[in-house]
Amino acid sequence: MPATLPRPLKLLLDIGSWLLTVAITLIGLAAFTFFIGRILPIDPVLSIVGEKATPEVYQRVYLELGLDKPVWQQFYEYVLKLLRGDFGVSFSTSRPVLTDLLAFFPATLELATIGLVIGVVLGIPMGVASAYWHEKWPDHLFRIVGLIGYSVPIFWLGLVGLFVFYYKLGWVSGPGQVDVFFTGIVPRVTGFILVDAAIAGEWEVFGNAVSHMTLPALLIGYYSLAYISRMTRSVMLDQLSREYVLTARLKGASEFTVVMRHALGNAAIPLVTVIALSYGGLLEGSVLIETIFSWPGIGNYIYSSLFSADMNAVLGGTLLVGIVFVLLNMLSDVLYRTLDPRARSAA
Amino acid sequence: MRLYKALVAVALGAVMTATGAIAATPSNTLVIADAIDDIITLDPAEVSEVGGVLASQQIYQPLVSFDPADPTKITGVLAESWTVSEDGKTFTFTMNPNAKFASGNPVTAKDAEYSIRRVILIDSRISFIFAQFGLNKDNVEQKVRAAEDGTFVFEVDQKYAPSFVLYVLSSFTGGIVDSEVVKQHEATLESGGNDYGNAWLKTENSAGSGPYVLTKWDPKVSILMTRNANYWGTPPGVERLFLQHMPESATQRLALEKGDIDIANKLGPDDIGSIAGNGDIQVLEGVSSTMYYFGLNVRNPALTPKVVEAIKYGVDYQGIADTIGKGTIKVHQTMIPDGFLGGGINYNPYSLDIEKAKALIAESGVATPIKLATVVWNVPPYPDYAQAVQATLSQIGVDLDLQVVDGGPWLDRYRSHDLDIWFGLWGPDYPDPHSNAKAFGNHDPSDPDGTKGNLADRFGWNSGKVSDLVNQAVQEQDVDKRKALYDEAQRLHTDTSPFVFMFQDSRKVAMRSNVKGVVLGITFSDDRYGGVSKE
């Protein structure tokens, strides 16, 4: 038996090694994005000064961006700044990238979270039902629903959704986060429009924001539902064919207990990872959804920055998404340990 | 089964919670939908993107302006009158005593001096617009100055047509800022120099004399402008202008029909077509000076004058305008756009004539098929135009090797003229014909590759007489004579140049029918909202 470390020390080591992994991941990500940015056939200087600027102006901006230095040195300086928490300044907004991220990310986070809740709340029961009534009509129905959500282009669904529910029926509000009437009424506290409206007690704005958010959130929800229900179905099919299910039934457990407690309880472990990853995917922001709904989210921010070669903005955005994935991974690890008694005892 | 019912209930519940939408914009606010995520600055000394120009057009005013319906009519704005010296090199402006800034300060020659100088002094990306008059950092303080008697003096390096100088000063680059206010916000650059208030004016503040002031620019999201309480002209009929980022044409169309926006600036041909029958919507037609063309690199020995002419007969101009353009473009085969001085000559000598084109190629003696490396941007409508041209040219023995590329390589190949044909567009930088005439007609023997922006040289063409004509025109003091020179230069250019001008954009801006008083500009985005009201 090797000498066991005292508990606090072990915890410290665990945290240390985790931090190291995270640091390596993020620096790798930054390096990858940085060098890809340098290979891209977009000239950042030209995208600032335009095609017709004089050579002197070109040169000034070239030097301002530090492009005269070797790429390695540029990267080294970038990382040094990063370690001080400085993401640099985006030339397209003239603001620190961190300010930009704080401005654009909440809109995506809010939409993605609601979308994910819809996806989980509806997707898991659908998956369970599909597996339980395997090859019966509920299974067929839910699989078709899932297949449509997964395969129909989301921009098309978005436009059709706008046409039907906004234009024709008038059930929901159109593009943007709130009506122009309500723009700028609510002071920005958290950046989440619903939370801010609630804090300010502006319930009319809150209602308007809900109305604007409904359609994009439902679409994103539908999209994640499609994935989650399919995954739930396949995991549940596997669990329901296990012997413990038969044992539970033989012992006289009710069908509800067998399916919801035993089988779903076991299926929950892999599903946590599925949900965490699909949440991560939603948090990257959907450029298509954000474009159609004029949603000021992170997806469009990174996308339009990339097209103007605004590399500080692209790097900042990419790192943010990377951090989100790392955090979600950590969260799913923690949940994993809580849900799985074997993982708990091994720890 | 219970599970299933629960599911349906939840789904329905989610839809039901959505409240009904209020479909109308506030009556005191004009909501304009546009794509504004490309704007990087609102400082008039460097503004250049479409949306940025649109905003600064409402906030800042130039010394002089012109009537978009008749550009030969140049009128004073912040300047009341002006004189040109005998030698044509010194312009003296008497300032308008009534004009004042949003701060309440009167507009003086000192402000004009400061505003024009700072374009040069901050090394702005659009400094080339003024630098073409021989202005640089060393001489700008001497050549651009407020005189003792309160007039503003603008000296140029040689004799130019006065209309040329005035048009340039009328452009967005010539917007005058409140020097007293801006000087209070000057900052020091990292290099130690003065930023002349650039950082202050760039994103958050304005200091103009126009009908609106900047309230808030939320980059990539919206721009809010509020009525200038101190405006010295007739106050506009709406309290606020709200420029909303809405990049998708179909979305703009729905929002416009629904009444959630007042003006849709980015409607594609399909969407313009489909709102035609809606009585709540009016479509304003204006000119846009953007032109679509392709240039032939005549360094390629196969591109002899006969072959170039054959290619001009091998394009189905009207067909493309009708089927692809659907009313958003009109056939235009000369280098100066309609709406500009010298434009509107309606000289469109070419149409699709396969037999004639074939005969010309046979005469040229060049062996067919002629293979030509063709570069086009991968953004609509360029590839559509290029493919249509490719289809008809293949019938006359000219094969286009169409390379559809990203914006970066597209411009790179153009600059390094490493191609045979380049499909692109041209938008003038200021509302004077010289912007186009210089690019397409001027020949500079000292710069054979056109690195300084002479496209004629870039495409390997010695423009000869055309060059003489355009250089004569830019110095001609008499407006009518100047116009006649451009007439002659354009016809010769269209007949002999390796540029195939195809179309000029016809701008169609859709708006709610209760919106009155919008004046569409003549360059890409100098629309004027100063006289807008909503009924």
C-alpha cells in the first residue's frame, strides 16, 4: 500500500493538476487561433484603412498593430497581456475585448440557457418515451420530430417561424431583444435582459423581452431537444435491456419506478455529458439564429470580427468559448461523481 | 400515455406565454434597419463605412453641399459664400453667421480650419481625399487656415475645377467639428503625438452642427441619435433616429411590413419585389453611384483591342439586369455614374451580339478558345453576374476560368494584377466625377502598375487621349465646359478601354408610407434625414 496523502494536500494537488490542464488547454487554443489568424488571407491593416489609403497610413496602422514584429514575439506579447487579464482592444468597436465579451455574451447565455432548459425538459421525456415504446407510434413520432429538428436548416426554420408566428399570427415579437419603445429603459446590471428588467421592476419591458425571446429560444430549444431526445432514447434502450430492469420488474416494482428511477437513474450519467456538451455548443452562439433575429450575441460578434480580421476580438471570443467548455466539463465531472456511486467511492 | 400528455401541455404552455406584439414604431422615432456591424468609427475625419457615413451625415455638416437632384447646383451650408482666386488655387469661404453647433458655439472659420487639418494630422485612412490637393502634415497649417478677417482659406497645389474642390469639401470627410469642444478632449497618443480628439469622437461623442447628435453607439447593435436642441436650421420632425443592426433582408422585410421598422435599407431584389403590392409601404427610388464592371488585363497578348471589343459584345447586359438584377440595377456602360456631374449621358453602345463578337475575334487573328483567368468575389451578386457573362462569352470562343474567392484574395489579385479578368464594383469616394475619371482614365507613366490607385495602369492600359481629357477636365474652371470634357472622355473610354462597365445600382429604399421627407443621396449612403417627419 502506498502512503496515502493527507486529504487537504491531495485536494490541493488535484486542483493544481486541474489548473495546469486548463492552462495548457487554453494556451493551446490561443496559439491555434492566433496562428490560424495569421495564415488567413485577410489583411487586418487593409480591413482598417481600406483599399485606397495612402502607403503612409497603411504603415502607421501596420506598426500600431505590431505586425512588424516576428509572429512568435507577437504571440508571446499577447499571452503576457492575457496573463494580466488584458484581452487587448478590438479595433472594430474601439473597446477592450473584455468589455465587448461582457456586452455580447449575456445575450447568448440567456438564449442558450432557456433553449437548453426547453431541450432537457422536453427532450428527455421524449427520449424516455421513445425507448419505452420502442418501435411503437410514440417512438416513430418523436423520432420524426427529432429528425426534423436535427436536419432542417435552422435558418429556414427561423424565417418560417418569423413569418408564421410574428408576421402572420402576431403571437410573438420580431427581431431584436426588445421593441424600440423599450430600448435603453432598463439599466444594464447583469446584461441579461430578463434579469435586468426584473431588477428594475419594469414588467412591461420584461414581457416584451419574453415575447422577443420566445421564437429564437424555442428554435434553439427544438434544436437541442432533437439531439438530447435522440441520445436519451439510445441510452435508455441500452439500459432497459439490462438484467437489473428485469430483476426490478420481477420484484414487482411499478413500471414508473423501473423506468424513471432505475433505468433513467443509470442513464443520467452519460446524459450529463451529452447535455453539458450541447450546452457548450449553444453557448458558442448560433450565427444563423443571431443573424435572422438580429440578436446581439457572441456568435455574430466573433463572426463579423473574423471577417474584418479583428484578431483580438476573435481570440477573446474563442478563449471565452474555450473557458465555457472547460467549466462545463468540470461541472459535468462533479455531477458525474454525485450521480455515480462508483465514481464517488473511487475518489 | 400520461407522459405524452404532459409533454403536449408543456409545449403548448411555452407558446401561450408569449405575449402579443406591439407592431408600430414610436411616433417620435425613425427606426432604420441596416447592416451596421462593419462600422469602426464615427469620427468624421475617418468615417468611411456605409453605416458610419449615414450616421455622420445626420450629425455633421460640410461647408458646402449640392442638390442631389441636380448636382451642378452647389449651395452653401456652413459657408455662406466663397470666392476662387485668379490662379484657381485659393478658395476663400465666408462663414454663415447663423450656423451654430449643438453646444451653442457659433461655427467659425477656426472650426473649419481645425476640422480639415485634423484629417491630415491624424493620418486618417481617408486623408487621401484631401492629400490629393497637395496637402500634407508639413504644409497643412499654412494652406488650410482661418484668416484674420474671419474667412476660411483653403489652398490647393494647382489649378483645379472649382466644382471638383467643392464636391470634395461637400463629402462626409468635410464634416466640420466644434473645435472648442473637441480641443478639450484631445489626448496624447502612445507615440507621444496629439490625437486631435479622435478617441473622444470615435465612439461615444459627437460635436457637430447637424440636425441630430449622437446619443449612443452600441457597436454592431444600434446607433441612437437625438434631435439637436440647438439646431440652427428647421428642426426635424422626429425626435430620434434609431439605426438598428438587422443584416438579413428577409427579416427586414417582415419587420417593415409589420411596422416594427420605418425604413429598410438592405432589401434584396426578391424582397423588394414581394412588397410591391403593400399599400402601407412606399419605395423610394434613388441613384447609387456604385457600378459593376469587369476589367481586362491587357498585358495578356491575347487581349487585343479587337478581342476586347468582341468581349464587350459578348455580354447580355439587359438580360442580366432583368433576370438577376430584377430592377436593382440598370445597364450603364460609361465610367461616370448617373447623378454625378458629367453623368447621365446614356451612352450604352453595346448589347449581346454573338455574330458580331465572333467576327471581331476572327478579325483579330487570335486563336480560340481564349482561356482567361477570372477572379470574382464569393459574395452575391458578383458570382451571378460572372457566371452569366461566362455563359455568353463561351459562345464566342472565350472561356472564363472562373475563380470564386474570398474578399481578401479577391483584392490581392486585383492589386497585383495577377489575373486576366477581375469582376468587381466601384464606388466613388466623394461626389465628383474625378473620383471615377482618375481611377479609370488617368495614366501615370511613373506608376505602370497602378499601385497608387490608377486602375487603367493596373490593368495595363495606356489611356492616352482619355487621360489627357480627364486631366483637362479636372482643371476646367467652367462647369459646363467641364461637363462637355467628361462627355467626350467617357465615350472614348467606353469605346477603347479594357473596362466593361455593365450596371449602375438603382437604389430602392423601402419605407412605411407615413414617413415623409427622406432625401436619398447620390453616393453610397449620404441619405439625409434632417427633414423627416412621420404622419
